[in-house]
Amino acid sequence: MSDSVYDFVCQSPNGDKKALRDYQGKVLLVVNTASKCGFTPQLAGLEALYKKYHERGLEILGFPCNQFGQQDPGSNDEIMEFCQLNYGVSFPMFGKIDVNGSTADPLFAHLKKAAPGALGSERIKWNFTKFLIDGSGQVKKRYAPLTKPEDIADDIEALLS
């Protein structure tokens, strides 16, 4: 098992491979997103964090997921268009993935193991679970879907300092 998120390769919305080592040295906030979820407005908060801290070394990586209430049923293109038109998303988005079960994306299998949730559960319970990763690729913290992006700002600041 890998120690660093930089060892993973993910799929862009158009199907190209994207090596996370391209983000080496950056602080990452990795989020499983959905377009038709009650938490979808968090995309605006994520974009605000991105605009505020990107120049200082923050990358936010969005991973659409349709595993919770079928709340992201569209194609990758439809999801990207929705995020850009409705929330001005300019941070990197990836192709739709699964985050739980036997088909879980390897990156999310790693994130869940490195930062279990409440009571040690590795399972992701809903859309907009967030993982904060330091500049050396180590998972530092997991945030519940209820955690608003702006409530993570202090933790991001600490890693960027």
C-alpha cells in the first residue's frame, strides 16, 4: 500500500490519466462531490477556498460520485458543465468514481484507510466527505459532509504556513 497520495493516478473527465504526483508539494483537499445533493452548494464554498489559497499552494480535487442516492447520474461532461455554470468551479474535477465497495477508486481506498471516520469506520457515508493532505502527500484529516468548506480554512492555513 502506498504511503503518499502522490503515488496514485486518477482519470480526468475525458478519460485521460492524471498522475497526482503533478500536485507534489501542494496541500490537497480531496472531495467526493455530487450535483443533485443537499450539500451541492458546498461547491461554492470549495471554490471560495480555492480562490483564496490556490496561489499559496492549495489544490482542491473534486471526484463526482453517484453512490449516494443516485445524486450524480449525469455523464462526466454534464457534471463538469453543471459545476462550472452553477458554481463557477475552476478547481480540478476528475471522472466519476465509486468511493465505497469492491469498485472503490484506489485513491479513496487509501484515503479511507489513512483517515477513518467516526468510530473507526472506513466507509464514506455520503457526498462531500473531505480529506486534507499535506505537502508531502500524507492524509492529515477527514471531514464529514456536514463540515462546511469555510470551517476547514484554519487547518488549510496551518498546512500552508
